[in-house]
Amino acid sequence: MRRRDLITMLGGALVVRPSTASAQQTGGMRRIAVLDGDPSNDPAVLRGWTVFRQALQALGWRQGENVQFDLRFGDGDSERTQRLAAEIVKVAPDVIVAFGAPAARALKARTHSIPIVFMRVVDPVGTGLVSSLTHPGGSMTGFAMYDFAVAGKWLPLLKEIAPRTKRVVLVFYAPSGTNAGLQGMLRSIEAAAKSTGIGTTELPIRSVNDIGRIAALGNQTDAGLIATPSDFTYAHRAEIARLVARLRLPAIYGINGLPAAGGLMSYDSQPYLARNNTFEVRQSVASYVDRILRGAKPSDLPVQTPTKYYLYINLKTAKALGLTVPQSLLMQADALIK
């Protein structure tokens, strides 16, 4: 049986520039701006950007010598992300890295000339960020988060660990309505539910005040919960996980940071905990940034899609819910959190 014990986050620090539009380029200095929708105080998030900077350094780009980094965080707030996108575009860096769909959309709305490399975006074609995966066109390229078929696997995984589930609540962050990427995920989940005779109810979250709406679900022995991935869900993961646990609802999340915060299980394309967490996607993003700084056009760099997905299960949470994790899931899991 393949089994991973409880594993810990790698720490690390990254100097974060203030959120101001200052310091013009001088001489041969290049400027890389990063807009991340995640929380600025999260150790795993900061470690990821440290790895990104180290990967660029290995490619010859050294902080203070030939490159400046401007790192800004949206903290799961869509309005803040919009403001920061405007600030970044005003500074006119040589290349921008956008972490998450809200950041990518906010930047695309403000510039068509600055090269942008995005990460963790669902359906970049359907959302209008690029023309196609192989030939992105325009000034954007990057690394997709899911294909929609993966969202259809969340329900079978939840049903496997909680076989009494007869209906699921789909929780998703949609401050201004659903976009194409979110719609695709919901359709995939609902198709999986229909094929197994499970009912679905949608519960959109538009602000932090709406998180409490989950409490209205009450203690329902035949219900489960699926939370789709978003910067907002990640930023408020501890609060969401605690509330869902208090309601004794089995839940699966599309972000691998949730089980570490007490959530039951997750299935995601990006590892959150690992013995040797090398943040492969960050390193790949660094290679794209390097190529752009050396003259490549984003339109000539194909959008990359995930090749592996990771299953995390919190055994302590499963026990608290009175669930027995089947052997099949224990063998599939990439991380078992105790």
C-alpha cells in the first residue's frame, strides 16, 4: 500500500515590495511584477514565490543586479485584486505573473501589450484569456489549473468516503456572477451527480459575509459538500473548514490547502504539502518568464495543462465524522494528514 505520513509545509521568506508605483527601471535592470490573489501572510504562498525567484536566479536573473521583483497580494479580495492590477499596469513592468483567474482577468482588461504569464486558471480559452492552448495569441500564456473532467471526479471521491451521501451542496465564489471556467466546473459536477442519482444545490458566495450561509445546511446525515477552487476559498480556508466540520458535513475541496486546515479531503493539480515540495509549476513559470525576458513572445509559448492531480485526506477529520476511509482511497492518496 502506498502511504504518506503527515507531512509539513516548507517555510521560507520572500521580501515583498510595497504596493506603490515607484522605482523606474534604470540601465539594464528588468522588472517582473507578480499579482497573486492569495493571502500575503501564508507561509506556503511565500515559499512558492521564493522558489520562483530562486528558479529565475538559476537562469541568470538576480534580485538587485539585473532584475527587480514587485510582488503584490489580493488576499482573496476581488476588489483589491482589481486595484492592484491597475497599479501594476501603470508601472509597466517587462513581464507580469498572474496567480489565479481573477488576477489574470483583471490584468488582461487593463493591458494588451505587457507580456503576462498566468497560473492556476481554469479554461483559459473559454474565459477568453487566450485564443487556443497551442497558439495563445495576444500577450498572455501560462499554466492551466484543471480540465473540466477533473471536477467530475470530486463527487465520486466524496461518495466513496461517505457512501450515505444522497445530495451535495456546491459552494463556489462568484462575487459578480459565474464565469466560463466556473460554469464548466459546475456542469461537470452536475453531470457526475446526474449519472449517480445524487441531487445538487448551488450555494454561491459573493463576500466573506456569505460564508455563514453554509451554516443553514444544518446537520444533514445524507448531505455532502463540494467547494470549487478560488483565491477566496483558499484565503478563508480555516473558517470554511471549521464551519463545515461543526456541521458534520463530509466535504471535498478543489484546493489541496483545505485538508491541512481541517477539511476532509481534496483533489487538486497543485501539491500543498510534500516531503520535497519543489513547486514544479513555479519553476516552469520562471522558465517562461526567462524566455520572454530574452525576447520570446507569449503568443509563441503554448499554454501548459496539468499532468498529475493530488489526493489529500485528513484522517483526523474522517474519524471525527465517523467515516472509515476505504482501502482504495488510502492507496490513492498522495498525503494522509493525521
